[in-house]
Amino acid sequence: MSNLERRYRWLLRVLPKWYRQDREEEMVGIFLADRTDDLDLEHSWPGWGETGAILGLAVRTHLAAGAALTSVPARVMWRGEVVRVLGMIGLLLGVFYAGAAITNLSVAYGNPEWAQPISWWRLLELAPIVAFAALLNGRRTPAKIAAFAPVVLTVATLAQTGGHVVLWVLFQLPGIVTFLCLCLGFHREAPTPPARRLLWWGGGALLLGVLGGFATGTGLLAIALITVVVRVVAFVRGDFVLGRAVSLFALLQLAPLAFLLVGGEVLVIVLPLAVLLVLCAVAPVRKPSARPRVS
């Protein structure tokens, strides 16, 4: 075995085992078909294009949607569905905060005594609404770009004010992880989310955000409470995908709530919610009785 072949096989380890068992030899043969020079076989490495293609294939196979792949294990399909639902929950979280931003910007714009002028950069806070609409329309790349816009705004604000990075990461952890799930889960072979059903969720998140914008500091508490309610609903309905995704989301929310607990803020409310989130995270989820729907 040449060094180049060994490097290709090492690179292919990013693919799941069930996929490599059927395709590894074929793929290595294709990669080495035109690489006949002895010096090339001993000292060359896989190209950047080939590496990128394999990494993209690894995402699609580890988080399979089942539409373009055969012999996909059921657990892999469930994993992909859970990641996609978690990414959608994160996008709804962004829509919630966009609703709160609408209220804050409206109040600031209509208040002549507002001390600081409104920066046009703050319009990026509304980008999750654009991302939500784009994803439901099947435009995955614009949706991911728009979903990333609030992160750019936050980083720019931190750079100007010299904010504490650790504190920012702690509060943004749910959004960061769910954004990664959004990017990884909605690959090119993933199904488009059902628009009719999710429009109700998006509208509800936007409305709750607008109303929550009038009560500063209640966003985290409202999201935690809604998470608990949705987790109970998922358990009652026996929805494995939603239940598992919400359990993971509840676990992510413990980081920002822990900071509130350390600061001693609204301890009477935060502590019970933190306990409920822990219960949501560790409570059992009903096992799926069939393969998930991929259409």
C-alpha cells in the first residue's frame, strides 16, 4: 500500500462505518485511478477539493435524510432528524429575539429622550426572520447566512465595548450550538421543513418576542418555561424526535441560567426553572417504533 492510498483511507475514516463498508474500495480506486507516478504515490496528499467533498459527504451520511442514500441505519436517520429539529428550534429562538428587537427598536425610535442614536447595524437583529422564511422556502444557504448575522452584530458590539468574551459565550451557547445544527443538518439532501406547520411556530415565537420586549430581562425565563411545556407535550404525544431535540436544548439553556443563579438575580424564579430544565434533559424519551419520515 502506497503512502497516498494510506492517506486516502485515513481521510475516509470521517465517513460512517456502514458507508465505508460498501464504498471504501470503490472510492479509493477512483481516487488512485490517474495517480500512477511512483513519486506521486509516495509523497502526495489528497487534494483540497477531494477533502472538501469527502467532508461534505461525511455530514450528509452521518446526518442522513434518507432521500438519496440506501441502506441507511435507522439510528442515523433519527440522528439527522433530531439535529434538524434542534437547528429549527435555534432558528425559532432567533425569531423570538428578533421580535424583542422589534419592540426595543420601536420604543427607542419613538422616544425623543433616547440617549444613544440607533445604529443601522441593529437591523441585523431582525435577520432570523429572513432566515426562517428562506429556510421554509428551501433556500438553505441564504437562510444560514441570515441566521449568522446576529452573531456578527454581537461580535462587533463586543469589539467596541470591550465586553467579556466568556460571558458572551455563556449566554450565546444555545444559539451557537443550534446554529451549527442548522448548518450541518440542513445539507443539500435534507428535506425542506414543512412550511404550513412551522409558520404557526414562527408566528408564535415572533409574537412572544414582541410582547417579551416590553419586559426587559424576561427572555431567558420565558424560553426556559416554553421549553418545559414543549418537552411535556412531546412526551405525551410520543414524539421521539421533538422530545430528544428539546432535551438537548434544555441542557444548553442551563449555561445562561447558571450565570443568573451565580449572580443571585431572581433566584426564586430561576432556581425552579433550572431544576425543571435538568428534569427535561434527563427524563427518558419514548423509543421510536418506526423509521422517521423523510418527505
